[in-house]
Amino acid sequence: MRLGIRRGNLRAKIVAWSFVPTIIILAIVMVVNYYGFQRLTEDLVFTRDEELTTMAAGQLALQLAREPDLLVLVSAYDVYQDDPTFQSLVVSLVGGTISLRAGSAGSAYLVDDSGRVIYHTVSRYRGQSFSGQVAVQRVLAGERGTVRTVDPDGVAIVASFAPVPDTPWGLVNQESWETLGAAARVYRQLLFGLLVLAVVVPTVVTAIGVRQITQPMDRLADAAGQIARGNFEQRIQVSTGDILEELAEQFNHMATRLQESYTYLEQRVAVRTRELATLNEVAFVLSEPWDLEPRLTRAVDIVLGLLEMEMGEVRLLREGAGLVPCAQCGPACDVPRLLGLPAEPAGVSPAGLPTEPLVVENTYDLGGGQAWAEGVRAMIVLPLRAKDRLLGCMTLATRRGPRPFTQEEETLLRSVSDQVGLAVENARLHEEARQRAVAEERNRLARELHDSVAQMLYGVTLYAEATARQLTAGDVAVAGEQLRVLREMAQDALREMLLSVFALRPSVLQQEGLVGALRLRLEAVEGRGGLATELDVGEVGRLSAECEEGIYGIVQEALNNVLRHAQAHHVVVRLHQDGCGVVLEVADDGVGFDTESARAHGGLGLVGMAERAARIGGQLRVVSEPGAGTRVILQIDRAA
């Protein structure tokens, strides 16, 4: 639709820019001609009426000269009285001359020196005073001429005037301006008709000619639209023998080239898409949390499928062992053996590993060595690196060949080898980190056992020996008290041991969730340590991972304090939701403590719990008194 509007606009613009100046000029000519004609007509009418009125005044003077008594009679007699005799006399003497001058389209009248009408062709004006009329004022001043004015009825007129010679009278002749302008209006209509004819005929002819020009352009625009929508087979035929035909030929040539380019581009995009998909799949496989060897095997299998090859393996350098197979698809590809490399040739590591990509498109070029003998026809060996450190190599081979490797394939394989090298290095670093973590945890556990459990067990041993001596001596009461202390020390040692064993477990928060982790902690540590435990969980809604981790850490620290310091028999963990948010409470019936003193000395892990609460947007309160147990309360608003 918009394309059609644009085409219509093109035709309209061509016609408009062709004829708008002509129309403007013709309109100006018409206006100037019309007003010139009107002005000329006005001048001619004015001159004619002035001359005719002057002639009529002269004729009237001659007629009055033949009747000298009439002038004397008018001067001595009140001509304005309704005297039929006198009126008949005036009409018979001057009426014919004046009426003849007025004709059928106008009127004429004779006034005396005071502006009173002596005679008027319209009888109702006879005897009236016309002294206010411009023509009367000027004729009584002795002037002659023509003027445009209005009559006593307000009608636009042309009045010509002239004084009657040898008399104090004046003759005025007037015609309607509307009647005089009739010819000008006819002329104006004629001019307008000629203007319309001068515009319409060339416009129609030009529009037809422009259409003959724009039709091929319309077809060209349609074809361009089809190409824009992906129809590259669109062609147009124009037989005008001019530049439009040449333009159509160039368009067809362009369409052909575009079709070829698009076909090639589609092929390249398809290949590149497969390559990128392979890279993504390899990256995904190498990032999976599996063992390294299955990941490398799967990555090699993916690359072999893309390149349509059958043999591939990854070998890694091991200290003291050289190249060790780590992943394999199809028969083994022992690089030094297949290539027949010497121990330390140029460009090869001491372990027989190429330091740069080695492309063999035809193994027969190697002199028909071991690779050719085993049916390998083409192969490519890519070193695996990480931070400029040689880690091993990846070998891909095929029994179908010779097989050329394109530049794009080599670039793809370099990227894959970089990803494999990074995965190998990450696996090595992860294993080193794991071993360091195990060693650190072993050392930490050893320190804790030495500082706590070992000391407690040593104390248990001392009390056991003392109790044995008391029993031998027959002091049963003292021995009983020592046995009670011995039992408490053994219980404390057991609890510390349970805490250490629980800390060695993998994080249960991700596996069991917050509620499951709390229940497991109470069962595995406090429950086995001889405490009565209670877990009260209400509907708390969905919490963020950070919030759950913070809550779990606070509960662990509070329970550790109960085990080590509270001497409690019962502990309760409550987790529910109120109008403000989530509320956590850990309460025990232990010995309690002075909170102000504990905060001043920074003991019992209060600072750490407060920091955890602040990180998750919560507020921590600790309520305790000596001998009244302890309550740890965490309030988290809904925003957290």
C-alpha cells in the first residue's frame, strides 16, 4: 500500500513540477489581463460618458438659446411648485434631450445652482435636493468629468457631469456599475476557461507520457520488493530502447549476483552454524561435572562426527610416563609411532609431541610409513596448551583419503584444542585444590581433636585413675562424685566429636534444603549428644539461597554454643512467619549468661551471628540471664 502511495506521489510530483510554474504564470497573466481589461474599460467608459454628457449639455444650451424666455421664466418662477403647466413646459423643452442621453440603461438629471433637481428621468426625484452628491457638487463648481460613486439609493454608479453653458445649471448622467461591469465579467469567465483548458489538456497529455515512463519503474520497484523478501529469481523485461531498458538489464544482472551470493552465504552460514554448534556442544560437555576422561571422549566423538572422521584420541603428558592415553574413539593414534618420529626431532617435544598443529592430508607423503601401513590416510595432530604450557595432544585421523583440511576446519580444531587444554588444566587445578582442601581439613580436624577431644579424653583418663584409687581405698562417695564428673567429661567429648564429624560432611543445605538441614543437624549432633531436641517449622514461603544460608549459619552457631556452654537438657528451633516477615528462634534451658559481659568480650560467637543477620537484612536479639536459659531471635523482613 505504501509502495503504491510512493508511486502515485512520483507521478504527481513529475506533473506538479512540470506545470505548477506554468499554472502560476498563466494565473498571473490572467489576473493582469483581467484587471488591465477592467481598467481599460473603465477609462473608455469614463471618457465616453464625459464627452457625451458635455455634448448633451451643449445641445441643451443651444435649445435653451432658441427659447430665451424659458431661462428668464425659470429664474422668476418657482419651478418646483407642483404646477402641471410648468412641468409640461420643462419636459417638452429639455426632457427629450436628457432622456435621449440617459438611454435605457441609465438615468440623467438637470440641477440648478442650488443642487435642486429641475428635471430627472425618474419622476420621483424631480424637485429633490441632490446637493450632497459628489457629481452635483463638482458640476456646480464648474467642473466636468466622470466619477465612481453611489446614488441616493446606495447603488454603485458611474456619474458623468458637465455644466450647461450660459446657465447656472448642471447636467449629470449616471449608469449602474453592475451593468457596465457585465462585459468584464464575461471576459473574466472566458479567461478562466482558457486557463483551465491550458492546464488540463497539457496535464492529461503529460500524465499519460509520465505513466509510460513510470510503468517500467513500477515493475522495477515490484521486482526490488520481491528480492527484498528473498525471491532472488525475480527478473524484469523492459523494451523501451533507452536508459530504462539499460537499468532493467543492470537490475537483472544484480539479481543474478545476489542470488549467487545468497546461495553461497547460506552454505557458509550452514557450515558456520554447524561449527558453532559443535563448539558450544564441546564447551558444554567439557564443563559438565563428570570425570575428565568421559568428557574428553565425548568431545572427541563430537568433533569426529562433524569432520566425518573415524579415529581420534587425546593423550596427556604425565611426568615420568610421557604421552599417556586419556580419551579414545576408534583405534589408537599413537603419534610418534604413526608418524615414525625420531626421539627428539625439530618441532617435537621429548615425548614425541608436536609443538604446533601438524596437518597430514596424505600420509603417503610421509614415505609410506607406519600410518600408511595401518590404513591411516589423513590426520591432524593438535597440541593441547594452557598458559603456554604443553599438556598433551589431540589426534584425529581417517582411513578415507587423502583428505584436505580447509582453513575454517583448522581454525575450528584450534578452538576445540584450546577448550580441551583449558578443561585439562581446570581438572588439574581442581584436583590440586581438592587435595589441598583435604590436607587443610585433615590438619584442622587434627588441631581441633587435639585442642578439645584429646584434652577431654586425657581428663577422662585422669579421673578414671583417680576413681579407681578411691574405690580401692573404699571411699565410695568420693568415687561416685568423680564418676559423675567423668560421665560429664565423656559426654562433652562425645559432643565435640559429633560436631567435628558433622563438619566433615558435604554441605547438606543444598541437598536437603533449609528445613531438612536443620532436622539433620539436630538428629546427628544434639540428639546423639543426649539433648532433647524440638524443631517447629511453620509456613515461611520461598526464601533466597543467600537468606537460607545465613539462617542456617546462625542456627549452627547458636547450637554449637548450646553444646559447649549452656549445659542444657532441651533445645528448641522455631522457624515461622509473622506479619513482618520470617522469625527464627533457638531456645535452650541451660545456665544462661550475662549478655552485656559477653558482648563486651566478644565471646560466644555473638559478633559473627550479628554480622550474618545484617548481611541478609535481619535483626538479631539475644535474650539470656544467668540460670534462665538463652533465646537467640532473628527477625527478617519480607524484602529479604
